[in-house]
Amino acid sequence: MTLRVDGLTVRFGGNTAVDGATFEAPLGRVTGLIGPNGAGKTTTFNACSGLLRPSAGQIRLSGKDVTAMVPSARAQRGLGRTFQRMELFDSLTVEQNVAIGREARLARSRPLKQLWCPPAERTEVREATEEALELCEIGALRRETAGSLSTGQRRLVDLARVLAGGFTMLLLDEPSSGLDTAETKRFGEIVIRVVAERGCGVLLVEHDMALVMSVCEYLYVLDFGELIFEGTPEQVRASDVVRAAYLGSEAA
Ligand SMILES: Nc1ncnc2c1ncn2[C@@H]1O[C@H](COP(=O)(O)OP(=O)(O)OP(=O)(O)O)[C@@H](O)[C@H]1O
Ligand SMILES: [Mg+2]
């Protein structure tokens, strides 16, 4: 399920946060969306997942125009996301937090399921939860409450929760923020494994350049809402345009 964005423009009053961005994220690879602070990355995610209606442009999933669809309809079609400001249920266990990823997807398809869950679906939730805990290597933490975890562990629970949803396209918004170097490396390995094992697609917003360069096959670079460059990690690394955008943001 390819995510294709054409001419995406999002305005907040007089401020154009995203200006005619066109890009695609296919299955089976990690695609990066990078750029300095305020470049419009999270706004792009919000438009893709349906949290805001673009001023112009189209969002397509497998060729189907979903621009006018509510977030739950896009999720039913296989689009999942995490948030820059991660929110876990601190009083619930790791296992319960991860299970919610699947339960929420099932519940959205029929609201009454929130009141009664058939045995087959309980099995589905259990299996999806197990698989996600295993993929993220956090099975040993299953009975811990989320509130007692380190930031690194919380990030993995957040990833496991979206993986339990069984989505085919994942939008991850700065998943490594707050992680140390070793945790970031491990996080990258898990993302690569998920794509290899499931064949899903990932669109990754990330500031950690070492992570971006090691997991992304292809990158799009946003600056002040405009896509200023696209290419392989090597091409991005060698680009004067990209360097200037990052240096400009540091100087500001
Ligand atoms: N709800 C909103 N209302 C008004 N302006 C907004 C809103 N959301 C974002 N913006 C503005 O849009 C621009 C892009 O913001 P966005 O959060 O998409 O950037 P970002 O690339 O995700 O940055 P960061 O790397 O810091 O997360 C910024 O100028 C921001 O102030
Ligand atoms: Mg952001």
C-alpha cells in the first residue's frame, strides 16, 4: 500500500506550514522525511493521517484518494501512526498498552465491539500483542506498568502498540527522541526487522541523522514547508542545498 502525497499544502492563517509537497512512501522500505525544526514534518503527518484537512493537494493510499476521509477510515485501510509527544496509559501494564493498538483498530470497525469482544477477536488481540512484544523485544516487561519505564522502554512500547494494530503503512514521528545512542541503534534495528518481516512501509520523521542514514533507503528533505531535496542517504549527505538548510536553522 503506497502512500502518495501530491501537492500537499497546509495553511494556518497566513502561515504556510506545508507548501506543495509531493512524495511517496512505498511498501517494503523505510522512507525518511527530514528537515529542521518547524519545517512542516508533523503537519504533513497530520494531513496524511487525517487529523487536519489540507488547504490543497491529495493524499492517496494504494491509488485511492483518502483526502476527505476521517482518521479512522484511513486506519481501517492500513495507515497507522505514532505521535511526537508519545502518550502511554501509565497505570496500565506494557501488555495492556500494546493490546490497545489492536483493540482500537477492531473497535473502530464496529463500535459495539467495545462492549463485547467475540472469542476469535480476543485471540486475534492476544496474538497480535505477543508478536509485537516479541518484535520489540519487550516481552520481559509485559507486567510492568508503563509509568515505571525508562524513556527508551516507553518508545519501544509505543512502537509495539502501533505494530499490534497490523497496519501496512506506519508513520513514525521522531521515535528516537529521548533515546541514548545504544537505544537508538537498537530502535533502528527493530524498524528494519519489522519492514523485512512484514513487508510493510514506514515513513520516518527523525532528527537523529545516524538513525536516518542507517535505516532509510530514500529521503525527502523539507525546509519551511517546501521539499528542497530528495534522494538516497548518500545523495542527501552530499547535498549543498540540504547542508545550507540545516546550517541556516542552526544559525537562526
Ligand atoms: N495547529 C497549528 N496552528 C498554527 N500553526 C501551526 C500549527 N501546527 C504547526 N504550526 C506551524 O507550522 C509550522 C510547521 O510545524 P510542524 O510542527 O509541522 O514542524 P516540524 O517539522 O514537525 O518541526 P519539529 O521538528 O520541531 O517537530 C511551524 O511554523 C508551526 O509553528
Ligand atoms: Mg514535529
